[in-house]
Amino acid sequence: MQVTDSWQDDEPERKPLNRAQAQALLAAKPGVSVQRVVALQVVVVAVVALGALALAGRTVAWSALYGGLVVMVPAALFAGGMRAWLVKLQPAFALFGFAFGELLKIALTVVLFLLAPRLLRTPSWPALLVGLVATLQVYWIALLLRGKRSGRPSS
């Protein structure tokens, strides 16, 4: 009776890609720029806040804007941290730094959310949540738009 480890893959060993294959793969499946995500978040926050201003007034608009900022500010700080220092670290430390950065991003998001009543006096919670949720959806939009350049048709 032959004993095999159930956690091991039964797939054959894969060969590493050569330079041309790797470049072709990157061209076919481009990544999502962190700066592009933050820029899209700015647009979404502005549209949601202006829509709230037109529909319900200034207090609701501030709440919607704040809801978007609860997501956008930590994301922008995380993106800046990634560009500034995380790329300079060795891979093992970079992985730890990425995880720690994500933890800080979540903590800042929670703190900003909890500060809403103090900063907005009388927040409109539905508008704040709409701004927050709409801004969170930008990650999906960015994934759908990845690789598409404005002005040029994608192939």
C-alpha cells in the first residue's frame, strides 16, 4: 500500500516563464495601479457627495463625503506607505509590512468611523453608509477597468 500526502499537488512540475512569456502575460493581465484606485475613489466620493447635496442638502452631503473619506483616507495613506518604504524592504519584511499596513488601514477606518458623531455633530448615518459603501465598490470597478486606457480601445 502506497501512502501519499493529501496536501501535495498531483500536478506535474511547472517550468518557469522566460522573459518574453512573462512580458506577454503581464501585457495580457495588467495589474491595478494603487494610484488609479485612489483617484477613482476621489471621483466616486465627489459624485456621491454632490448627489447628496442636490437631493437632500448640506448635512447629508457632508455625511456622504465623510463616509467616503472613511475609506479613502486610509487607502491613500496605505498607498503612500507602500510606495515610500515598503518597496525598499526585503521580501520577508515586505510581507510583514504589508500585513501590518493593512492592519493599520483597518484600524484607522474604524477610528474615523467612530469619530463621525464628534466631527459631524449630527451625521446622517444612511448617507454616511452610502458614501462608505460606494467608495468600497471602487475596488471592483478598478478590477473591471484594469488594463483599459482612456482614448485607446483595448484588445
